[in-house]
Amino acid sequence: MSDYINEPTLKQLIDANAIRSVVLVADADADGFAVVLRIGMKEKRLASHRRQTRVFKKIDTAARFLRGVGLPEFEVDTRQWNRVA
């Protein structure tokens, strides 16, 4: 089973009310934020078209995306955020 899900699958899971929680996790290596979804007892990352972790460079962009697909509530984990202003 994959540790990633694509956007169409995400929308199906939202429609089925299968997502327990959503966390935007800072990814210092990618200099952005990844979306981690808790589905049942498992965690999955939102995938890009290339089946890699989709990374949002700005938290605002990630928030707009999540709201747009029907996930207006989420947590943010900035422990690995190394952005210098």
C-alpha cells in the first residue's frame, strides 16, 4: 500500500468523511510544507503528479488548496521550518 494519495483520491476520501485530521508539516529539505492526512490509523502524504510528496512553498497556498477541496481545518507543524526572513 502506498504512503501517498493523489488529489482525486483525496476528494473521494473527503466525500466519504474518511479523513480524521490534516497536518501541514514543514519540510526543511524541500523548503515548504507537505500535507499529511490521517485516515483511520494511517498517515498518508498528498502526492504530486510524479508520485512524490507535493510541497507547497507558501503556507497560504497550502491553506487555499485545502479550503478549496473542502478541508478548512488543519494543524500546522513548523518544527522543521528553517525559513530565514
